[in-house]
Amino acid sequence: MYILILEKNCGIISLLRDLIRFLTHVLLYSLEEYVLNKLNPNYKEGLIMPDKTLVCKDCNAEFIFSEGEQEFYAEKGFQNEPQRCPACRQARKQQRRNNSYGGGSRGFGKSYSSNW
């Protein structure tokens, strides 16, 4: 009788060992898929985008629209590709900053800057 119980327990132990191995494999595989999807959201869909060569509309220089930039644009929901190269984008941004900090009034109320 003890031998029969021991044999049944060995079967259960073997079954549990196999179940644990299976679940470990499934969990590790799922974890790997999760990490790959987090690192590259386009991994699962196969939408890995190659780098593109674009032409700047200001200086007509060619520049690379990299895969990482494309992913960033897609993540932010931007519909259009960049129109300007990084140098022209930076220059345009600096120009906007200089214009907005010129001390001019926007027409909202009285300007008190001359009294200080």
C-alpha cells in the first residue's frame, strides 16, 4: 500500500515538475516579448522603419530622418515628416525665442517695463 501511494506521489511530483517547467517557459517567453515590445513598439507588427533621406526646405541640404526619430514622431502622433534639417530647426527655434523675448508688448494691457 505504501508503495502504491509513493508511486502515485511520484506521478504527481513529476506532473508538477513538468507543469512548473512549462509555466516558467511561458512566463519567460512572455517577459521577453514584453521587453522587446517596450524597447521597440513596432517589433510585433514588423513595422521597423528604415532611415529616410529628406531634403531641408530652407537650405536644401539632405538630412537623415532616423528610425528612432520616426518612432518618436509616431509615438507623439505627429502626422508629417520634418521639413527642416536639425541645424535649420535649431536656428528657427532660436529665432522664435529671440522674437518672443524682445520685450515688446503683445497688446494685452499696459506695459510697465519702462517704469522699472
